[in-house]
Amino acid sequence: MTPKIALEEHFMHPDFVEYFGTTATNISPALFGKAKEALADFGDRRIAAMDKIGVETSVLSLAGPGVQAEKQVAVAVKRAAQVNDFLAQKIQDQPRYGGFAHLAMQDPRAAADELERCVRDLGMQGAMINGQTGGTYLDDDRFAPFWERVSDLAVPVYIHPNNPPERVHMYADHPELFGPVWSWTVETATHALRLLFAGTFDRYPNAQLILGHLGETLPYLMWRLDSRWEISNRGDMRLKLPPSEYFRRNISVTTSGMCADAPLRCAVDMMGADRVMFAVDYPFERPEEAGDWIEAAPLSAEERDLICHKNARSLLKLRELAL
Ligand code: MN
């Protein structure tokens, strides 16, 4: 079995279940109910699920959207720190866990400070951000202090899907399309493109973004992004590089919730084998399915090693564990 680092693995803070029950509008109550126990477990159950598919390290993140849905900024900032302190303790107790910081993006400077605390003092590897915050996306000017800190700390930012700020008309009469079937993909891919076309990666060339679901369809579209960007309504917008180039320098994708060969090959062939990383999306997806699939997927031995563990180890600066 190829050793693995899994990057989109969720948990829940036990004291916060009720609170997040009111804010976690992006998870269906039925799915949340089923996942609740697995989310709260940091012991045998989670470790057994990891062992079964050769996951050496799980990088844990709070099930979203968490404090980003909080209306009171001070409460969001305080609760984010509580979540991070809790996760830090779990990481300390179990060396096979890493962590992505949970941040109150309502206050970009506080989020930058908290990210620094999580990385420097609490042993975390980056941040997971659950989409928009109160209708604001990460390309907004107010996030400049955040991106500066991300760049200084040289840690990745994982954009996890969330709902759009309003339910737009194109989803009318189709509740099944609103959520993981489709709208999360539109929302998250658009978020990433907003960052790219805003010139974020020109201003912060070492900023690193991570997207789940094998890139939210974007690897498939890279050629067209370059071709149509040329004739788009871009006004005086300028980029130093063709759009596709940023996918090879500043963006990585994970296999979370996607176990299909053709889209995997598409991501590897378009972005490079050094830009794709393994993830399960535990406990919302089945670890055995993800593990069995990646072992048998049409990859060279070298590509499989990069995707399963080597890329994540270098991007997240994770040390090798002797298991
Ligand atoms: Mn997830």
C-alpha cells in the first residue's frame, strides 16, 4: 500500500455541536446526524479508518462553515480560537494528526494573526476557509493583510465549498442542484477564478491555494480560460501570465469526494503530477472507496507517490513518521 497523507478530513468540537447545528447550513441535517459521532472521534475509530487505507497523517479541519456564518465578529474571532486550541491539543496527543486553522474571516487582520498563531505556536499546516464570508470573497481588498501573512508564513489556504450568499434564480425549482451535486462546484470554482483574475498570485507569487474535488472542474477548462481571457470583457485588467500558468504555480487540487480515473488524469495532465494530492473528505465520504481507487488508478508509480504523500509532505512541510 502506498503511504498517504489525507488533506480534507473533518472533525467537530463537542461543545459546539449545537452552535454549529445552527450555522452549518451547507450540510444536510440527515448527513450531519450520521456523521456526528465520527466527526467527534479522535481515537480508535478515526485511526482504524486511516490504517485501513495506509493514511499516515490526516490533516484535520472543522466541518464547515463554522464561525464564518457568525454575525457577531467578536464572537466569531473568539470561537475560532477555541476551535484551534481544541485541535492543537488533539494534534499534540496524536502525532498522526495535522491541522488546518479555522479562521474568522469577518476580521481579516484577526484571521491573519490567528493563522500565524496556529502555524507558529500550535503546529498547524495552513488554513481551511469555507467559501465566502457574509458575501465577501477572498479577492476583496480587505483581505490584503491576510494574503500578506499567508505569503510570509508560506502555508497553503484550502478553499472548502460553501453555499453562495444568496440562492440565485438559476436554481429555482431544483433543490437537488443547490449543494454538493452542483452549486458548491460553481461557487468554489468561481471563488478560485476571482482570486486568479484579481491578480492575487501576481501580488503574492508564493501564495498556495488548495481546491478539493479534483479542482472543481477547472483543470478541464484550463485551455479555454487562456483562449477566452484574451477576448473577455477584462477592461484594463492585466495578468503577468496566462491564466492556466497559475494552476501550475499557485494552485493544487485534492481528490476529496472524487474517485474517477478520467478527471484524475485530466488534473494530472493539465496541472502536473506535483499539483494533485490525496484526500478522503472523512467522514462524509468512504475511506475504503478513496483508498482502493487511488491504489488502482492509472498513474505511474512515481505519480502515485507524489499524489498520495510526497506533494502534501513538501507543501505542508510535514515530517515523515516512522509507523
Ligand atoms: Mn469536506
